[in-house]
Amino acid sequence: MSQSLSAVAQIAADLFGVSADKVTDSFSAESTDKWDSVAHLNLVTAVEERFDIMFEPEEVDEMKTIGAIAKLVDEKRAG
Amino acid sequence: MAKIRLEPFTEAAIPAVQAFNERMRAGGSEFVFPDHPYADFLPKLPGRKSYQDMYLLLEGDDVRGGFILRWQDFAVNGEMHRIAHYKLPLSEGIVNPSYARLGLQIVRYALRIEPKIFALGMGSRERALPKMLEAMKWGMYDVPFSFSVGHGGAFVRNIKPLRTTEAREQLFDVAAALGVADIGIAAVHFGQRLRRRGLAALDRGPRPAVDDLTTPFDDWADDLWQRAMSHYTLCGVRDAEMLNLLYPAEDLRFIRLRIQRRGQVLGWAVCLDTQMHRHKQFGDMRVATIVDGLALPDHVRTVVDSATRHLLARGADMVVSNQGSAAWHSALLDCGFLDGPSNYIFAASPKLRQLLEPFDASSAGFHINRGDGDGPINL
């Protein structure tokens, strides 16, 4: 598990109230009832604050799983 | 799954919007998007200063969401700024969790088009949209809601939020039948005026003249706008051109009042007087609304008092108003109005909020009211 994936998974686990080991890279809105539009916003803004980055709306569109969010984090940090 | 893209709403997308609305209705959404791209309120016409643009979020040929920007010029601390009202952001995420990400996308697309935007209304802070905006560090301000009751009997027989149990309903009906409600509510308003002003008169000087205008707003409105705008930290342009666009003389729903004393214009108020039918809050009452208005702070009380008297004399059962600025809210309370729970929330995007800093302190000067919202609907 990459450093970004583990950090994003931990943020999601805290937000959705599930144990971190349940949050795999395929964890998505289908995995929990708690992943609604407000939770999605809270997840993305928490990730942005954690990594000091800002996602464009097109990037938000790709954020369908925790793995996809971590991949975007890695891409943004790589510049 | 195709990527989501943003496009202006054009005729070609009408069937896709209709299908989107069907899915929203089927999923239990209380909101749907306009099913045609021609705004009923403030359509985009050549030369118009204020108009609405509609945008769609498309996935392939399917509409997954949309929003509206109503463009308007605002005076912010006396300087003019182009600002947009962010209206009706709708996402399929409301009814289908696999589109939960769209809510955030919609806000970010809107901010890309115009960073200085605001949302208004929204129902309550507990709803998804204000929660999202607050989490995105938008400046949040509850625009006060105030009301004054003219006919106590009609009020207690109809006001739904107070008629919550059978026992209360019976009590209110008896109070209405005996005339106690009229006396009781008149006493409450009198008490409010006494608390606010003591025995001091609301106004000095002769009673002002109230003109119920049938002609368009004119130079006098421009003159008042020029004199009044710098007294508010945030105020949508209310010159004659804008007023005639928002409240045209030919629209007979609007009661357009000019208040003058000795030939000097003190201010204006635009009002509605609506017979409600089985309204979820007002039942079958005749409810008048002070929708909008403008005056120098020293004259606001006179304008509010004159407009309220005018509306009650027409036969309204009650008068309501949402007024954001301290000058207008105070004037309402001085005139005996009471505050009720507000569902009218003003949310300023981070860039707009920056212009308004210190936000909490400057909120006393936000001259925000129903005139800045969706137009004369639900009133």
C-alpha cells in the first residue's frame, strides 16, 4: 500500500466510521451508505488539507474509489 | 462510464433534462431542473445587466446535474462588483449514491466560471447544500425572518407551525372565535414596540405620503440608489433600470410603494399581497411580503412603517419580510414585528467572503432580501 493510499484510507475510515483495514483501494460509495455528497466533500477537502493540494472539478469526477483518490494525490504531488 | 463535462443548457439537451428530472422525481427528489433553457425569471436578452445562465453536467448524452448563475452587479463597500447568485445546484447524487461526487464538482465548476458567487435561501443549515458550503469555508449568514400579524384570528386559525396538536388547534380556534386572538396578538406587537422604542414616536414629522406607483421607477430611484448604496456593505444594484427589470410596472403582482415627505423621497418598498391556499406554513391566510426596499438608514423605519400600514390597510392578515441588514431588521422590530425561524441563508464563496471581511462584523450591512433570491416565487 502506497503512503498516499494508506493516508487516504485512514481519512476515509475516520470519516465513515469503519476500520481502516476494511478500506481497500476499491472502497467506494457502493461500499457504505455514509458516502453521500456531503461525505464526499468532507473526504476530498480532508485529503486536500492533508496533502496541501487542490483538485479540479474534472479530477473530482475520477474520485470513484479510494484507490482513484490516492492515485490522483500521487499524480498531483508528482507535479 | 464517460467523463462528466460542463456545458451550457441548450435546446438540444431538453430531452436529456426531462429524463434527468424523471429520474430525480422517481428517486424522491423535491427539486427538478427547469426543463427548458429559457429562464422564466431574468432571461438572457441583449443589453441586459442582470440575467440567468443555465449549465448542465453531462455524462455522454445523459444529464447528471446542473446549476444556474444569476448575474448581477453589487455594491460592496461602495465599489461595484459583478457577482453571481448560485442557484438550484442539482445532482443525481441526491437519488443515486454513485454520483455523490457531483455535488462537489458542481460547486467547483461554478467557482471556475465566477469565483465571487453566493447561495441564498436553502431551507435550513441542516440541508446538504449549506452543510457542503460551510465545509468549503463559505461565509454563512442567516437572513432574519420577521412578521407582523394584522388579523390575530386568521393567524391562529391558519399558522401551521403553531397548530401542532389537536388541543392547540382547539384552543386557537376558540381564541379566534372569541376575538381573544386579535387582542392578544395586538398586545404582543404593542409590547414589542414598547420594548424597542419605549413611548417614543416611531417617526418625527408629518405622516409621509405613500404613492402606490403605476409607472416605471424613474430618476428619483437612481438618485436614491446613489445616495444609499454606500450605507450598506453589500447591496445589489437597485437603480431604476434594475428595478424596472425586477419589478416591472406591468406586473400587477408587485405593489411598488414610494414614500415621500414634503416632496423628498425617503425610500421605496416593493411588496406582494398573496392569498395563500393550503400553504404548508400559512394555511389559507392572506400574506403580504415586504420583498425589497431601499432607504438611507435614518429613513428605513419610516419606510417599513408606511409599507406595513399600507399592506394591513389593504386587508392582509399578516406581513412578513426577510431583511439582512441591521438597519432594516431593526426597523421591522421597532415597528412591532417579531422574529421567526429563518430558512433564508446567505452563503458567500471564499472570494466573495474575502471582499466582505471581517465577514461577521460587515454582515450588519448586508442589504440582502427576497429581491436577491429566486424572484417572486413562493411568496
